[in-house]
Amino acid sequence: MIGLLYSAVRNVDVHNFQRFHEEQLEAVERIITWSNDVQRRLK
């Protein structure tokens, strides 16, 4: 089972994975910035 998972992950296009990861990080940063703004307004 773990071997199957490993080979599936290894077969993923690394470039696409890195780009997806960067987009996820940017989205998280935007959400954090937005929630910080909201908290500032509520104070």
C-alpha cells in the first residue's frame, strides 16, 4: 500500500506539484492577512 502511494507520488509531474504548492502558500498568506485585517477592525 505504501509502495503504491510512493510510486503514485513519484509519477506526479514535479513542476506542476511545485506550482500547486506555491499557489496554496499564496492563498494561505492571503487568508491570514485578511483575518488579521478583520481582527484589527474588531478591536
